[in-house]
Amino acid sequence: MANRTDPTARSVHGTNPQNLVEKILRSKIYQNTYWKEQCFGLTAETLVDKAMELDHFGGTYGGNRKATPFMCLTLKMLQIQPEKEIVVEFIKNEDYKYVRILGAFYLRLVGKPTDVYQYLEPLYNDYRKLRRRTSEGGYILARVDEFIDELLTTEYSCDIALPRVPKRWTLETTGLLDQRRSALEDDFEEEEEKEEEEAAANGLEAMDVDKEHRRSRSPVKERERDEEQGRDRHRDYRDRDNRDRGDRDRGDRDRDRDPDRDYRYRDRDREKDRDVYDRDRDRDRDYHRRDRDRDRGRDRDRERYGDRDRRRSRSRSRSRERRDRERDRDARSPSPDRKRRRGRVDDDGPLEDGEHRANPDDKKEKKEKKKEEKKQPVTDGTDHPDPEIAEANRIRAALGLKPLRP
């Protein structure tokens, strides 16, 4: 019951007035001891006494984000919704500055844009000091005009999102708000009026003095004074003519010397251009020299690596040709020495366990014996001219019998 909005309260900006405070902040205010003890049962009349006891303002502070008494009273005003005349009296109160900013903050939340500018802008002239509680729990120095400017120019203040208010010039163009009038304009107008009055008085005095001075002068003195002024004027004209003539003569002499000066300037410009051209040419020459040196280095590297590659390819081709020749030679005339050098197996087949490869001399003897046997005539009768007898002798030789005699 204590946290409900007054049934007779009207909706603000289309919602419950207490909803202008965020739910989290509203819950923290409901749990605050100051809300439970000091704000219970307050009315629009008794709330003024609690506002007069304020000594600082702010939103929440500390690690658990505890709400300040200023925020508790603001929520209480949203809950009971006091009359507009009471809020205006809060704002116009000059004795208690915290009562003034409490009414200004409440009007910024629920008031119309025109009312906000109408009642809050005069507070720009209030420069009194205020104590503001920070979120860390400490205090900082603030002023009434600074807090009013924060309410009119920002969208967030004292941990509450402020309702949107149109710009002042928009309301002025639509005719809803008059042009702002500074409080210092009256002082300026008074000073301007005083200055005009003083100027008018001084002008009248000067006119009176001139009249008296004219009356005191005689016609003879005035004639002498006029003649003397004429002589002075003539002397000034003559001096001016002499100066002009001297200036013209100097100008003519300067024009006579101008060709040489032009030549010097022209030569100087030409030297500057030549220096710039030489500098650019040297820069281009150095650039091209570096490019040539870089290209020569690449060519030398290419030649060096190319010669090395050619030597490698030539040596590979030689070794390949040598291997091919040796392979062809081995294929044409295989010899025991080459077979032994290459590690090939003899015609007798691979060696078994416990055997030794035959001596090359023994092989030579065997070959010589075979040659001698080939040279000796065949006596087994297999070479007989009669094929039948030769066949029979071949069979007998296979059986180990003596050949047939013819």
C-alpha cells in the first residue's frame, strides 16, 4: 500500500508517474531505510519539511547502489503528484536551494516542454554551491546553474533517463515559446540610458561653450586668424607639391634602373631554375645508376648460377654417357674381371652356405680344356655320314657303350 501511486494521480507521458524511475532504482528506493522511515505517510504539505532538511543531492552511491534521500523524495513526489502551484513555489524558493532543485527536477520529469523552459531557465542566474554525491560515495562541488543546464541539455541525470524535450529554437519557430530574454538585459538597458543622458548633457555644455566663445571673438581677430590659416594652408600645399615632385623624380630614377634590376632578378630566377634542374637531374641519374647496378648484380648472379648449373648438367651428362658405354661394353664382351668388379654372380649360380667362389685361374684352365676338347676329333661315332649309324652311336654313347664301327 505504501508503494502504490495515489489513485487520484494522472498518468504522465502515457504511463504511471512512478514508472519514470527505472524498476531497479525503484526497488532500491523501496528497500531504503530513509524511504521506509521518513517518507511514509508524507503529503504535499509535509514533504516541504523533509526537503528543507536535505544537505546534498544525487542518484545512487556505494557498492550496493544505495539511493540518496533526494531520490526518495523525488519518487514520493511522483507517487503523490502535488499540484503545479506547489511545484512552482518549490522552484521559486530562494532560501533553500535543495528545495529549489528538487522542484526543478520533478518538473523536468513530468512537465510540458514549454513549462520546463519557462520555469527552469531563470535558474541559470542562481550560482549557489551544491554538494553532489558521486557513485563512489564521495561528494563533489556543483552549482545550481550547472544542474539546471544538465537537466535542459542532457538525457540522463541522477541515474534516471529524462523524458525527451524539443530544442528551444524548435518551440520558438512554432510560436509555442517566446524568444529568451536574459536577466542581464535590464542592466544593459539602464547603463545605455545613463550613457545617452551623459552624452546629451555633455553635448549641451559643449554647445554653450561654443556660443560663448563666438560671442567673445571680434571681427578683426577672426580676419587675422583666417589670413594666418590661409598662409599655413598655402605652405602645406607647397610642401606637399615639393614632396610629390621629389617622389616622381625618384620614381623616374628607379624606372631608369629597373632594366638592370629586372636582369638581376631574371638571372637570379634562372639560377634557381638551373639549380632545381641540376638537383632533379642528379637525383634521376643516381636512381638510374642504382637500377643499372642492381641489374648488373642480377646478371652476374644469373651468369654465376647458370655456369654452375651448366657444369652440373655437363658432368651429369658425362657420367650418364660413361655408364651407358660401360653397360654396352659389358653387354658385348662380358669378362670375369668386370663381373667381379660389379659384384655379379658367376655362371655357376649363387654360392650356398659353406662354399667358396672358384679361383679365376681355375676357370681359365677349365676353358682351355674345353677348347682343346673341341679341337680334338670326335671318336664316338656321332659324326658318321650315315644318319642311322650316327643316331645309333648317339644312343650308345648315352648308354655308355662303344660306338659301332663301320
